[in-house]
Amino acid sequence: MAQPIALSARLLDNPNAKHFHLQGNLMHKSLALVFLALVALTFLLTPHAIRAAPPTQVGGTQVVIQNPVNGMTFQPGQTIGIASNSTAAGGIAFVQLFVDNVAITTSSPTNGVPVSPFFVIQYWTTTPGYHTIVVKATSSQGVTGQASVFINVQGNQPPGPTRTPNPCVVAARFLGDVTYPDGSQIPPGTSFQKTWQMQNTGSCIWISTYGLQNISGGSFGARSPAPVPNTAPNQIVNLSVNMVAPQQPGTYRSVWQLRAPNGILFGPQIDAQFIVPQAGCNGVPQITQFYASPSTVQRGQSTTLVWGPVYNSDQVRLQTPAGASPVQAPGQTILAPQVTTSYILTAFCRGQRVDNVATVYVNNPPPPTPTPPPSQQNSIFLSPAQQAGFGAVNVPVQYFYNNQNAPGQIQLTAFNQFGQVVGNANVGAIPYSQQFTNIVISVPSGFQNAVSVQGCITDRTGSPLVCGQGLGIR
């Protein structure tokens, strides 16, 4: 330490040295200030440099709530279906439904096997208030994703502004009448089911909160709104209502339209147009259907002849090879024709008639394949029994089995001196050939009592084919 102090003293005594020392101090101070500024700037520009990087998740889990849409209004006590679709790497293991942070239900794929995408509808019964619905999906890798919507029950206002996602779109397309096309005649007071074929052309899923509503012409006893089956976008579905034709004759038209859960009507208007004729019949009869099921049989088999409702007729007759007789419509009968036969259903109305024909085609079954007779007769020969230890005898058996009514087996029975059975043995599934074998029979009462043995070859039903006698132990 002495040497640097001395050096400093010499520098202070020299004016030039003093000046040099002053400049050096200023330079050191300037460099220190620049260094501190660079450190501060680096800290400001990279605020996360001192933080640990977040863990990396394997695979993302995406959840989309397809129904209800954000902001929908419902009535208290209404059961709604929350439809969601979830995707994730490795498949979705389970989906949970929460309402206002309360767990409602958990759903898993069939048999518990993760799948992706996983579509599920979960149900909840509404209560008054403004509610947050959250759907959480967890993948097989343990990664969870979620989505949420807000609904209003009984018109309560939300607690504050919310971010409304893009809602799904409701739309439909009419494809055609499935039953009772326009102009069908339906007798007074007759119950019938009108069915239309529709396609969901929107992006919303039709669930239990959707319906088919009568908008004009009367519902004719049908429920309105009528239930609609769950229908995904682009899916084709049949929509039906159960009606009753009026008692008064005339032409009627009932108009219907799809209804969304919020009450909005959408899609094309569809209708049921039908005619209720005067009591009795007038004009040409109408046979709805007439067929045989099955239409092709083997000779000796039966078929069912079926006919549906017959409208605008005063008499219906069925003609068979045995003759024609009146029948009630709808109806059916069981027949067993021996040859190809055509049956005729005839409807009459004041001299006018309509015929429908159903043909049953009968095929002759192929003849059975004859079983060739055995080429050699079955035989069995029993040599005298030998002692096989206490309580057992050994019987040498020589036999030939020709495979008749296979599989066959050998049955041995031992008798005592009084003709009583004292033991038996079986050998199953014997081969087709000449064979020699030893068969041991257990004799619980002692081998000295087995004085004779009987052996038989039996077929698969247990019936003897051939038998033989042998000597026991005397």
C-alpha cells in the first residue's frame, strides 16, 4: 500500500500530473454513468428477462359452445341443452358444465375412450337471474380449455357490459313431403301423422328448446310448438305432427314454421293440405300401400301380406287363389304359397275400382345331399379284463368305427356276479378307423366283483351302434 500512496503524492506535486489525474477521474465518472444508463435501458426494454419462462403445454384444447348463443333469454324452470364441441391433441377425456361457478354435470366419451372432436349436449334447468355458463374440456394430456356464454332468465338485466361473440345462424330448407302429399283425402275424424323432410342449413344445432310452430290454418289437434329432434348443421331430419281430420267435409291447410329458443320463426313455411270428403265415398278410391314381406321365399316358408289404409271406398276385397273376400283396411295376413303367386287388393267406390297387385316369388329348395351308406360295419371286441390296481380293472378293446352319425364314443360297463353295475367308463370322439385301446374302469367296491364287462360304440345322440361282451376278474 505504501507505493501507491507515494505515487499519488508525486502526482499531486506535479501540476501536469494533477491535470492528468483530474481528467482521469472525470473519465471514470463518465464511463460509470454510461454503464448505469445502459443497464437501466436494458432493464426497461427486457422486463421479462429476470422472470422464469412459463411451462409449455402439450397440445391445445379448444371449446366452442354452439348453443345457447350469448345473450339469449329464457323462462324460469325451462330445461335447456348446452351443446358444445371440443377438440384437443390426444382426444377429449371429459367435459364439465358450470353455471355461475357451480359444477352441474360431467360428460365423457363412450366407453371412456378420449376422442376429438367430442360433441356433447348437457342439460340444466333455468332459475331466475343472469347466469354465466362455462364449459370446460380436459384432454387426455391433462390440458384444459373453456368457453362461456351469458344468458338472461325472466328478463333480468346483466350486471355490466359483456363481450358478445358472433352468434350462430338459424336456417332451414324444405326437401319434401314424406307422408300425405298435398291433396290427400282423409276420412272425417281420422287420426294421421303429417311428416316433412327438412335440412338444417344454418350453423346452430336444433335441440329440445327448438320447435315446430303452427302459424295459420289451425293445428287440428297437433301440439304447437311440436318437438324437434336434435339436428346438427347440414343434417337431414323428418319433422312430424299428429293431427285429426275434422268431421266436416272440405279442403284444409295447416301452416307451420320452425321456432328458435328466443321465439324467432325461421326457415320456409311448410303446410299440410288435405281433403276431408263427404261421408261415404265419392270418386276414385285410394290404396296407400300393398306389399308382401318378404316378397321372395323358399317353398314351405311363410310371408306376410300387408295393406295400409284405404280411403274413399265403400268396400275392400282381397283376391287369392282360394277366391276373393272382404277385408278391413289397414290389415295383414300370413300366407305360405307353394308356387309364385300374385295377390290383388281391390277398393270399390260406387262402381269405381282401383287394384293393387303384390307378387310372392317362391323358389324350390335344393334337394338334400344324400348320405352315403357306411363302407364297413362298426365292430367292437373286448379281451378279458386285467387287474389295474385295487378298485380298478383294465379292459383291452379292439374296435372299428365307420364315422356313422359322428362324433362317436365307446361306453364300457362292469357288472358283478349279481348283474349289478359296479363301474363304467367313456371314451369320447373316437377316430374313424380300426383301433386298439386299453380302457380302465374304476370299481369302488373292489375289482374282484367285476366279473363281466359290456362295451358299446354309440353315436353323437348316445344311441348304441354296436355292442360286445367281455370277461371281468373272477
